[in-house]
Amino acid sequence: MKLLADVHISPRTAEFLRSLGHDVVRVPEVLPASAPDEVIIQHARQHEQVIVTQDLDFSALVALSGAARPSILSLRLASSRIEHVNEILQRVLAGLEPILCGGAIVSVEDHRIRIRDLPIRF
């Protein structure tokens, strides 16, 4: 699965995900760190990447656009400690891959996962 890690995702987490076999690029590696969310979304859509973020704006922008891509993996964790984030991602990512590849907004909390298929219908 191809992932685009937002600027708030640690380079150590990106490297950890690569060690698990994921194709991970961080936003600052391909776009200016100050790139607007809309530009990041367009980049992810063009490159068939799932956005991994801790920023709720991405979910709202994709939902309101009516688009079926890109998928968003939104981390809503109690702690942003790298070890905690990595442990949660290792535990849930493989099981979420088919859902994310199909187009979804997935919110991962410490003890719960919420899934909304894309496009969101209002």
C-alpha cells in the first residue's frame, strides 16, 4: 500500500512503516512542508496514495468534495509518542489495507476504529 505521511507524522514512523513493507513518502519529501491541504490531497490522488495524518482537516475536505479518493487514515490517539503510534499502526494497518485501497476515511483511536466509505453521501 502506498502511503503519504503528513508533516505531523514522524520520520521515524515513516521509516518504521517502510520496515513493515509499506511504500511510504512524507509530504516534505515531495512537496513544500507548507503545502496547503488541497495540494497534498491532489498529490495523493494522482499518486494513488493513502494520506496518514493527525489533522482532521483532510477528512473533512475529502468528505465534502464528494470524491472517492484519496483514502484518509486519521490517527486520533491519546498519545503522539512515536512508539505508541508505531505500535497502533503495526496492529491495525494490515487489516485496514483492503478498506483503504477501496476508498475510505478511517479514524483510528486507541481502542476503536471508525470507517466511512468514500464517497460520503450527504
